[in-house]
Amino acid sequence: MLITCPYCGPRDVIEFTYQGDGNRERPQPASQDLDAWNAYVYDRLNPAGDHSEIWQHSGGCRAHLRVVRNTITHEILSTEFARGGHKSADNRAEDRP
Amino acid sequence: MAEQPLPERQSPLEPEYHPGSHGNFEHGVDVILSETRPGSILQLAAWPGEEKRLIEIIRKVTGLALPDGAGGGVSSGGRAAFGFAPGKFTVVDEAEGLAQAFAGSITPAIGTLTDLSHGRTAIRIAGPKAEWVMAKFFAIDFALPAFPLGAGRSTNHHDIFAQIQRSGADQFDIYVFRSFARSFWKALCHASEEVGYEVQ
Amino acid sequence: MSPRRTETGGRIDRLRTIRFTFDGAPYTGHAGDTLASALLANGVTLFGRSFKYHRPRGLLAAGVEEPNALVTVLRGEVREPNIAATMVEIYDGLVAVSQNRTPSLAWDIGALNQLGGKILSAGFYYKTFMGPVIGPLKGTRFWMFCEHFIRRAAGLGKAGTAPDPARYERMNAFCDVLVVGSGPAGLMAAKAAADQGARVILADLEAHFGGSANWSGETIDGMSAADWAQRTVAQLGGNDNVRLLPRTTVWGYYDGNTLAALERVTDHKEVAAKGEPRQRYWAIRAGTVVLATGSFERPLVFPGNDRPGVMLAHAAERYANEYGVLSGQRIALFTNNDSAYRSAVALKKAGAAIVAIIDVRSDVSNEMRRLASDAEAELLADHAVVATEGGKALTGLKVQRFDAMSGALSGDERSIHADSLLISGGWSPTIHLASQAGAKAEWDPARQAFLPPKPTHRWIGAGAFTGSFSTAEAIAEGRAAGLQAAGGAESSAPLPVVEAAPGNPDPAPVFEIKAKGKSFVDFQHDVTAEDVRLAHREGFVSVEHLKRYTTLGMATDQGKNSNVPGLAIMAEALGKPIPEVGTTRFRPPYTAVSIGSLAAERFGDLKPERLTPMHDWHLANGARMYSAGLWYRPMIYGLAGETVEQAYVREARATRESAGIVDVSTLGKIAVQGPDAAEFLDRVYTNMFSTLAVGKARYGLMLREDGLAFDDGTTWRLGEQEFLMTTTTANAGKVMQHLEYFLDVIWPELKVTVTSVTDEWAGAAIGGPNARAILASCVTGTAVDNAALPFMGIVQGRIAGVPVMICRLSFSGEMAFEVYSGAGYGTHVWEALIEAGKPFGLVTYGLEALGTMRIEKGHVTGAEIDGRTTARDLHLDWMLSKKKPFIGSAMMDREGLIAPDRLELVGLIALDNRPLNGGGHIVEELDEANPHDSLGHITACCYSPALGKYIALALVKGGKARHGTRAFVSDPLRNRFGPVEIVSNHFYDPDGSRMHG
């Protein structure tokens, strides 16, 4: 499986670390809402089909990516930096040679 | 009291570093391996939006003008710089003390400087079979159009993380963690036996 | 010249003789021969014994699909079993032996199994190895004993036990176009793509490119197809953008157009060049793949179809045209399609007599009738072979009138004298790679074959792979595929002109001739047509179940010959059409792949390891090394005659009495820098770091999001916006990822960079009553007294001219300091400290003494922070700040995590003065015969020189409340039972007076 890192280009899946379901929302740090924390820590979507996931390019630039992957075909539909905004601020990904 | 001069830095490769020709060299030496031992290896990071300012500082301090583009880099004389991650650059100088040269200019508003002069080991592979040998280790495309001159790449060989810069048409500089350097060097020599190699 | 070698023809070099042995007997062959062709030329007909029945078997095929002629190749002590003789290129000194026979191939005791044919039917293993479910033998050892012999009687070659000294390598390759298969279609595709400037890899599992062109006898562009292929390969070889990979089997098709291939680099060589790998595992990332993998000829299923001398028609044609070897002098052919007629003509031309062509069809075309007469063969249309004769070689066959519509036989049997029977049951495209890529094959009723469907990945098919069996079609499709793959426009330029024998590609739908006797479907696994029907009768109706129950298609050849005939017979038994029965999906690997090539450089000396800057010093000074993850660390510095326990006890005692020094370079070190660094640490650690003064260090604890303890270590504030975090050795990578995740995904607004600086610093911890005096004697540029360097203080100075950073902190419980220097100066500083320590009796100590002193102090490590314990369990609740939220703070007070019966950290003292073991259980009442009711377990243990006792740390239910009580260790695995006292984990100097000085 190849994942296209917005910085490094297409790389083999062995360079990446799966960091879980990308649909989780972390409660505010001071929140005491245990249900919300429980959902964040333990609940994972597990769709048969397109799934938004977080992957770290741990064997490359170490950036975290938001990857939309089809869990049936393994097709990667999109990848972007998980860190919102960095891509546009850096503007270095698009003009990769 | 005058300070004692610093001792020579110990190479992590020492017991496994054997200058001379090795492997299948009777049929010609197709790669040359060496440890370049730069005095300074720095990592510079810019906060989002500050990348251009950092690139400008790198140009002012080192004279190296980084080209645009992810992984863009340049290698000139005893100095080299390349991007290895979003907003992050490795800057290398054969002389020691590059960190001090940057000290005043990288302000907290721009980003950070981390001195890795001891923590990374620089290994150079050069020669007509350099791409061939590199392909044994790293799952990245080493062909010139895909990996242009001066450019940098972050990748890994099993647990060994590596930053690689193409410093010549058939020359690569590989920066690995010091603790892994000997292990990687041994593997690199082993993989080069087939094509014949010389350690300089 | 050997009896079956033709005078001329073929690609072998008759002037070069090569000597080899098979089953100990010397043979000769020629350069260009395979083991199969060379033995065939020598008149060898018997190549192997079958899997179950030990029936004599000869060559069925000439290529990778060969099911019978499996041999073991010996190189020195190393044996490689189960290689098809058709894929072994001979070299001088080759030693090959046959398999699955005792004592010899000709006289095989196992052949008695044929008499028990009814017992060894389908599902034999499932039925047998369940053992009797009732009766005296039910579940007995006797049955297990029998199983050993039954299993030994059936089988393939034996694996060797000697270590394999060969070198294997992995290669990564990238290309625009990967062409798999180098027949006319593949060559055209590669040429067309290369001419467009694309980066092309052409791979073929055979030693020589050309595929069917090498033996078809056809003419392309006015020259022999073999010459045309050679010319095209030469043209390709001259291009910089083309990589030619002969002897390379593309065996796996994975996601993202990543393909796995195995190149046999030196298997055909007498001696490998220096450094040359035996095999290379290629991981190829291809833009587009052109599948030009050709097709396999299918056997027909009839009684005696496995007798040596029965061969696929094209294989005999190939042996004659490519290797100059005749399969026999009197050849009969048995077919359901036109392609065998071309084979007949070719063999006639090569010098054999064609005695008969037996065709199941009644409507044999005039063109085929003409070819039969060209071959001077008697044509028996509407006939079928019903039996074969002979022992270890064929002597004749019996034919009978056959009705292709009903399958009925009629009339008298007629005997035909022949020494070679060639069979053709139609052709199956080699769709394995497309199937691996997820494509579901589609049945084509005209071709009577599964054809590749629409691509699901970026591949394009060409030639026989698509069911286009003529060379002219292959050439046209190959060029179109190559152009399309390279992004070129369609070409209207004229194509190479092919002159070939005529033939209709569609066979008659006849797979089996039902007559008396064993008719084999899967030659390699000895599955007969009757086995398939038996499986059906026993209720196996799914093709996937059929495969597993009968083992059809499950041997090393993976059903390359048997797949379609097996399905056809199953379909008939079910009374369903073949497409409704379906086919199994092919999985990687396409052919057997050596484990060595997959392991490649990942074992032995080439396994990555991490060494500290002082590694060589440790080795030179008697350290026994210990692997901790990838790191190597000194375990003890043993003196002559010392046991491990004696060594660490001496080291720990000397440290507490005077001073000791230990290499702590492996501790994870992370530079945490930026304007928000302090804020970030406040969120990450359970305790405060924003209040930490510059030049001071603090012990910190991290929790996971779920509230359980994660890691601990000290973090040093080197500047207002600069911290040096240390982690445990084992968790360094995990902590780094944890920090990166939060900075990148959760709190991208924080301006913080984290960088691994583990390798930047060499670290030495020096501790003991004399540690400060030693430092004072060698450090310049700073004082190290209590005022300059208080507990948890940091100073910068120099040792032996080298800048160092010294932090006063203690893991051993003694007055202790960690001295950090640039890694390149690590040994220099270490040696200076050793020198300075000499007057004080400074000892070097290893992990064992380190562990001993930390157990005496009751400090926790990964053994206690095991992913199940909370801060409270470890008595670290004093570190949980109430002033701020931190990672894990919301979840750490959940009911289950504060329950009173949780396992808590305690100390144990062995009351019987015997060693305790990690993992041993703690119980209230000792019951050696029936150990039960564990209260917890031991996490770490040692002999404590400070206490003079065997002690341990343990996690025990309701731990603190049990202090001062008695319990027992219960460790049945190691037979260690005995009384212990439960005490506080702080065994030694609980108020810390020693380290505070």
C-alpha cells in the first residue's frame, strides 16, 4: 500500500504508523464530561468503506496526515496534513518537483 | 585560565571503518564510501508562516539559497542545507560552530534551532552504482528526475531513520542517528560488496 | 549424442558439455539445458514419485507449472527441495536428487500405497487425524505414533537443517511500466513503452526472454520467432530506461501497484561472484503493469494420464524446438482442440514419428486434417484415450470411440504402440496476478477458460493472458498495451508480420474421459476425478471447501494444471455450469518463494543495533553486554570467576560505600523548544513544569489519555523556552510519538518543536558518598558543591577540556550526578571520570547493579509502569497536580481505577533467604499442589547488599494495607514456594538523607 505524503510524495506503508480513527473529538482539557471522554478514548468508527484516519509519516517527515481510506479496497482517496493550516502557510507541498 | 583545546570527536564507525578496496573490487570499484564528519549538523524549524523568513536567515548565515519545493536543498562547498519536513531544515557545515552563527538570528518568533552535530553521523556514498546500492536500503526513488540534485528526503531502513541529500549526480549524503551509524555502516559495506567498494 | 537429442535445432550449445549428477548418477547436458531437458535427452523417463500413492511420474510440462518432476538441489550442506526440474538450469557440478521415495526412485516401498488407494481418498487426513472417536484407540498415544509414519509416507522434499549461508537481498525499484512476461506480447509492450521514453522493467521467470517465440517455430517479420525475440531483447537492452530482469518471477500483486518479484541471481551459476546475492527480492512500484503472462495448457483427465511418458503437447514441442530433445520416437497425441496439431507437425519436423492424433471432436476442420496428414499421423476423430500402458515408461495406449456430447464410450478398445503420449485439454490464461489484485475471473464458454475481467488496478492485459492465443493478436495487443501504459497515442504503424500454423482457439468442452482406472486431476497432490466426486457426495459443494477437502490445487504448483479440470468435474457433479461453481481466488505467491529472500538483510549481523558512545570501552573493560530493545548495555563488569550475582552485588555495594559510574546514554532525550514549551509540558506531565526555574530539573510523570501511567523521567529547564526531557530507554520512541501527535493533531496552535536528541548526548551517572569529591577533582569552570549544585540543580562546566552539563539527580538513592557531554566526546569524558575516581575506588556498574539499587529505593520502571497501573497504584499520586488539567486527568479517577482492591506497589522480603523470581505470584495461603487465589505478582527482584536479603518489588492487591504482614510466593513453574514479608517499596533510606547529603 502506498500513501502519498503531502510533503514527501508517495511512500510505502511501512514508513507510516497508524494513529487511529480521525473522527474523534477531544473534549476541552478541563472538561469533566466522562461520557465525552469515554467516547474520545474508546469509541472508534469502523465503517466498511471510506474512513477518515490519522497516520503519522513516522519513517519520513514525521507529520501526521489525515487519510481517507476505503477499508474494503485499501484505496487511498485523499491525504492532507492533519495539522490544519500548515499546508497553506508553508505552501511548499504543491510545488514539489 | 586558557581552555584546553577540544579533543577530536570519536567516530562511531571506528572499529568497522577500513580504508581501502573491498568486495568485488577486482572488477572495478563502483561505489566509494566515506564518513564526511561535518563539524556542524543543525536542525532548524520555522513556525507555520515563518518558513520564508527562516530560509532567508539560512541564506544570510550560510550563503546557501534553498530552492522552493518540499525537500528542496542545495549543497555547495563544505556546506549543505535541505528541507526534510514541513517547515524543517537540516543545515550542515564542515566547520564547527555553525550553531553560534545562527544563535542571534533565529528568534522565538521565527522558530527553533537544535544542534545535532554529535547526534547524527554523515555517511557519503558516491559512484556509478550509488543508486543501485541505496535502492537496497530505502523504498524511495533515487533516479535523478525523481530525486534532483541537492534535494533532501526523510526515510527509514527498518528502525534506522535517515535523512538523505543528493549531493552529486551519483552521490548521496546519508544522515543517520549516531547510535545506529555503525550498524548501518556495516550493512552498507555488506551491500556494496557486490559492486566493489572503496572506503576513503 | 544422447539417444533423444536431435542433431540440430534448439537454443542449446551442442559444443559445450556440462556435467551434473541426478540421484548420484553422472549425466551430461549442454549449455542452455534445463535439468529436465538434459535428463530427457539422456532417456530418463522417471523423475519422481507422487505425493500420496508414490506412483512413478515423468515430465508433464516444460515450464514453471511442472507438477511431477520436483527435485532437491544440493549445494554443500544446504538442500533446497521441491524445485521443478524444468526450472533448474544445469551447471557444471550440479547435484540434484529425486524426492519422496525410499530407498530409490526405481524401487519405492511407498508405492505399496497404491494398493490402499481406497483408504487414501479425499479427506483422508481430515478423517484420519481426528483419530477414532470411540473404541480402545480413542485419543491414544498410539494414534499419535501412527500419525508420524503416515505423515512421513506422504510428502514432497525434505527441508535441510544446515544454516543457509547464501546471501539474499532486497531491492526497491520504481518504474512507469512493469511488463510481466516476455513472450511476443510482453516484448512488444516493453518496446512500445520504452520507445515512448517510459521507465520500463521487463521481468520473466524464464532464463531467456521470448516466451513462446523461443519454441513456436513461427516466423515473425521474415525471421524465426526466436531470432525476432532475440533482436527485440537486444534493442531493449540498449536503452537506459529499460531494466531487464530474466529469471525473475513476479509473485505478488499488492495495493498501490506494488509488486513483489524474486530474481534468481546465481542459482544457475557454479559459483557466485563475490558479494553477489543468491536471490534478490524486488519490491517494484509500477505506474502501470502490463500483464503478458501467457497461458497454461491443460491436461485431459483419463485413466493412466499420469504415467511417465504422458506429457503436455506444447511441452514436447518446446523440448524439441528449444532444447533439441524428443519426448519419444513414436508419438501419439490426444486433444480436444487445434493446438496439438501444430505440435504434431513440429515434432514430425524434428524427427519423431507421429503414430496417431486422437481427437475427442467429430468436427475436425479441414485445416487440421491437412496438418495431421503433414505430420503423417493417423487421425482418430471421435475417439478418446481410455488407458495407458507401461511401467516407468510408456509403451502404449488404448483408445475407444467417444461421443463428446454425452461422454459415452463405445466400440472395442484399440491398442496403439507409442512411447510418448502428448495431451492437450485447451488453454487457461495465466491470470494469477490479476486475481491477486482483486479481479474476479470471468468464464468464457467459447475458450472454456477463465479470462481476466476489467482491471481493478492500473494494469493492462495483452496476449494469451487475455485469451488471445495467436501470436499476431499478442503482438497487436502488446504494442497497444505498451503505448497505453506509457501514455502514448495509438499507433497505426504496421505491426510485425506473423506466419503461423492455423488453428481455432476454442476447444471442445471435454475435460474427462470416464473409464476404469485412476484419472488424475491434480498430479502433484494425487487428487483423482473420483476424489472430487467423493467430496461432492460427502457434501462439499463450495469450490473453496472442495479445494481444502481434496487438497486440489494446494501443493507447490498451486493448481496451475488442475484448477479448471477440477472445477469442470465438480460442476458436472453438481449439475451446474462452471461459472456458477466459480473459481478460487489466487493468492500470492505465484510460485514458491524462499524465506531467505523475504528475510533478506533483516537477520544475523545485519540486524540494526544501537550502541552508546562508550560501547567499545565497555567491551574492552570486561562488560558483559545485554540487549535492551535494540540497545546494547553493560549488564555487569564481571571479574574473573565471578557469578552475575556476585558481580552486581559487588558493584552495588561499592557504589553505596564509595562511588559507582554507569552509562546512561540510552535514556530517551527529547529537546522541547519554543515559546509554548512550558505550557506544553504542563499539559503533558501530571505535575507543573512552568514553575520550574531555569537551571533546574524536575521528576515528571506522564499518563495516557485513559488515565493509566505512561512514562516517567526528569526534565531539565535549560532556558526560558528550552527543556531537555528524559524518558525511559524503552519508551523513548513512544513518548516522542505521543508528543508529536498532540502537537500536530490536538494542539497545533502551540509553538513547540520536539526533537530526538538521545544520540546527541553521552550520559554518565556517577553516584555514591564520594561522587561529589570525584567530580570536584575533575570538573573545571563550575563548582559542584551544595550551593552551586543543589539537588535537582544543573551546572555547565568542563571535564578534560570538554563542555559538560551536570545535573544532580539520583536513581540509585546516593548522592549522584548525571554528566552529559557531546556524544563524540563521550568516551573521553567517561575515561576522565574513571581516572578521577581511581583514588576513591570508583567502580563501573551495569544494568544489574542499577536495577538492584533502584529496587532497594523502590523506584518504578517499565516493569511496574506496565500499562495497567495508575499513579496511585505506584504511590505517585503526590505528583498529580490539582491546579491544572493534563493528559489523563479526566479519566484517572474512574471507579475502576480507584477501587480499593487494585494491585499496588509493595516491597517483599524473602523470609527463607532464597532468591525470588519475576512473575512469581503472591498468595495468602500456600497450596503447592493446587496454586490459586493470586494476590499479585513480582515485578523485579534482586539480592540486596544494603539489606543483606533477597528482596523484590511486587504489585499486590490492597498493597499498602498489607505492610508488615506475611504472605507466600507461589511460583509453580519454577517450583519456588516460600514465605515473604510484605513491606513498603522504599526499602533503603526512605527519607532520602543519602542523596540529599
